[in-house]
Amino acid sequence: MREFPLTLSRFIIQAQAEHSGATGEFSSLLTQIGLVGKLIAQDLRRAGLINILGTTGDTNVQGETVKKLDVIANDDFVKVFQHSDYVCALASEEMEKPILLPDNWSHGKYMLLFDPLDGSSNTDNNMPLGAIFSVLKYSQQSDRSPTDGELMRRGTEQVAAGYLLYGSSTMLVYTVGQGVYGFTLEPGIGEYLLSHERIRIPDKGKVYSANEGNYHKWSAGTKRYVDSLKVSDKESGRPYSSRYTGCLVADVHRLLLGGGIYLYPGEVDKPEGKLRLLYEANPMAFVVEQAGGKASTGTSRIMEVEPKKLHQRVPLIIGSRLDVEQAETFMQGKD
Ligand code: AFP
């Protein structure tokens, strides 16, 4: 008889049993992320039927148009976690200020930073979407809630990170610093099943993902690098193929499994780039590094960038180790 794959809950319980000091709080937090994924996936599946496509008419703190589904996804995270007893703070792309649970509320020791709906320009087209999360541990021993500033930690301090991918299937991919595991939601039974064990990204790929509409805004080094990927050279596996969905999660997921590079570089007039450090770049960097890849700003390791603002942006070059190293060479003018 074929063995039944491990469910997410069983996998988490097994992992917890290997840590003698574990209280179960962290395991429950991951299970709740899975729950948020189910709630959002359910809405996405019938989005075209229940009038939740399109925009709200507002702009968020980043100055971007807010989609109805951005709000729904953010509310799902907040509803699930605010009274969960697992977190003491929540921060998201969609909230100007973090939610810091009052001192007199029951709360847990984790701080959760998230992008509730990544790639939201894809909502109206039935294209892939995602959610990204970063988990930090609040180190204070006191019962006091963290302050805004205490949420701003380097990526190296993350205790877990991952993403939900809403594609042709719904997946939860995460790391706690011991490899990367991927679970696929089996809709028939409402359970995530282990489908991708110890994911390793190839050292080099044949695909690049970038919004080339921005080509003329890029630095000379970035242009030279992307130009070089199109040169025909059998030995180095060029030309690379171009694939870009407009959803970081989907593009990085493809690279994680097949190799290659994703770039959202800085621009001459906007050197900080577009993506957000704390809840997009850092968690994706943690996952990709744990799979054997690299994540860079072009000049330094993403996870070592010192955050100064909650919604700080950062250039992101991420993917296969050798591809990212090569991009860095061009971006630093060492080609
Ligand atoms: P939204 O979630 O605001 O749609 O942004 C998506 C994203 O952060 C990332 O997922 C994409 O790779 C990138 O931005 C797309 O940006 P462009 O539309 O500028 O290519």
C-alpha cells in the first residue's frame, strides 16, 4: 500500500518533538499560517463570482492602489493572529503602523511581518498570487509589548520565514533554518501534505525574471548583466529564457525548483528599488539561502541590511548562487 504523505500538522508535531524546550507556540503559529492560506485560497477561487475583484479606491502607505483582495487578505491575517496568543506584534505592507498587542492582552513571543497578498496586480486576471511571512522572536523577558523599533531587525534574526503560493495549486513553503519544505494543499481533505522535501535550488539556472519595461531606468551594470543573458553561448547555457509573472512568490518559487535569477534592481533615480525589506526581501532571502541559493542587493547580502524603516525598500537580486554572484559582478562594475 502507498504511504500517505505527511500532513503539515504531523510534520510540525514531529519537528517540535525534536526540540526539547519547545512549548508548541511556534508550531501553532505555523499551523495558523496554513489556515490563513486556506481562507485566502477559498476567496481567490471564487473571486470573480462574489464581487471582490478590483480596487477599493484607496492607496496604501506605499502610495500603491489598494485592491479589495489586499484588504481581505490583510484582514484574514489580522483576524487569525490578533487573538491567537502566539504573537505580540503584527506588521504588514497594508498597514502604515504595526499592531502592537496591548500589554494587558494575552500574547505570545513572536512578531509576524507579512505581505498579505503579493502580486496583487494579478488579482483581476486569474494569475498567480502569494503571501510572504517573516517570523521574529521578541527577546524581551518582560510582559511589555515590543515597540515599533523592535520590529526592525536584520533578516539574519528571523526564526522562520516562508510563503503561500496561490497558483494552479495552493502551497505553503517555509524554513525554520533547517532546510526548506513545501506543502501542497489537498483541497479534498483541506490538509497541506508534504510534497517538496528539503528543496535545493540548482547552483545555476537558465531563466531570468525581471520587469524589463524598466530597462532604461536601470544602472549601466544592470543593463550589461541582463544584456549578457541574451547572448548566445552554448558553453554557459545562454541565452537564458525570460519569465515574469509580476508576483515575486511565483517567480521565486519557479527558481527555487528549477534555478535561475529574479531581479528587482535599484534604478538610477530610485536606487532603493521597489520591494520591501522586512516582509518581502528578507523572508524570501531566508528561504532561498536555506535552499542553497543567494539573495543580494547587488552589493551586499540582503539578510544583513540594517533596517531603518518599517516599510523600507531594497533592491533584490535572488536565486541560484552562481547567477546571483555573476549579477553582482556586473552591478559592482567588476565585469
Ligand atoms: P504588488 O503586490 O503591489 O502587486 O507588487 C508585487 C511585487 O511586489 C512583486 O511581487 C513583483 O515581482 C513586483 O512587485 C512587480 O512589480 P512591477 O509591476 O513593477 O513589475
